[in-house]
Amino acid sequence: FTVYEQSTGAHVNAPLTPVKKWVHLAATFGNGKMALYVNGELADEADLELTMEDLADANGLYVGRSNWIADPLFKGAMDEVIVASSVFTADEIAALYSANAPAEAAAVDVAAAKPFKLSAAGADAAYYTFENGAEPLDNVSGLDSTTNATGTADGHTGAALVLDGTDQYIDLNPELFGGDGLTISLWVNPVELKD
């Protein structure tokens, strides 16, 4: 996960995730830090000098691509995308992972999948399941985002969005960036790994 604001960048990294296998990723931004969690556990943390206002002005915020054109795009499937305008705690992220860890689950229990409170401190959250096709329609609070992807496939739970690694990504709803932080949580299944 990378955050850019003009030429300033901050990165959090994790060991390479396995290809063709579902992995839970969560990234948090806020309180002067950014952090990356893999399967519910902290993988990396870095200082973040950028504010949420800086992020909101950073030429768009995306899932599956950077706001820098030369960076590679994600190729593979993603499912159960949650974007919240608050910083989830490590315990909330661990609960989010463990609530949906079994890949055999027939359906995600939305209540169990969101340890956060949508009304807390004015925080907004969106929950994209892709059960109704490729468009990221919010199943919780009506904060739909957009995508230029058209494909779906079997997901971690139900259907998943498929990104081609060339020009497809999710363009997140800007209303999600009005809080004091940001959390992005999702299941990913990479087709290939890029440097």
C-alpha cells in the first residue's frame, strides 16, 4: 500500500502474498501512522506525515491502482471490500479477519463482518460485496463507488470483482474521506505478482 501526495510517498509492505489464494489485507491511515495487516496481523507500520485532507486532494483514491500512472495495477480478484472513514484498531481488524476467515463460508454475515460502528464519531463506511455484478454498490450506507472493471468470478464469499492488471480499478467515493482516518479492508486473490 502506497500513499502519494505530489512527490511525497509513504509505503507499508508485507511479504509477497501467495498467488491464486485468498488473503485478507487491511490498511489504515491516520493518527500520524499508516499500517498494513495481513490475515489479521500487523505486517508493517510507517509514519505518515500526510493528513486526510492531503489524501483527499491526491488526484483520486483507488483500490487496485496508484494515483501515479507508472505504478503497476493489481491483477486478480478482490472481494468483501470495506472502506471506512476511521482508523480501525488492531483488534477490530483481527475480528474482521476471523469473522470471515473460512473460505468455505456460504455467505458473509454483514453484522459480524463490521466490528466498527457506522455512526461512531460521524464515520462513514462502505461495504462492497459484488454479489450484484462488477459495480461496487455499497450494501450498508449507500456510498457507491465506481469501477471500469466488468468481470466477476467465484470469490472468497459469493462473487468477486476481477481486475485485469492493465487499466481496471475501483475509484472510491470521495465522501469516504471526510473523517479523521481511513481503513481499507479486502480479500485479494492475485493472479500474478508484479515488482
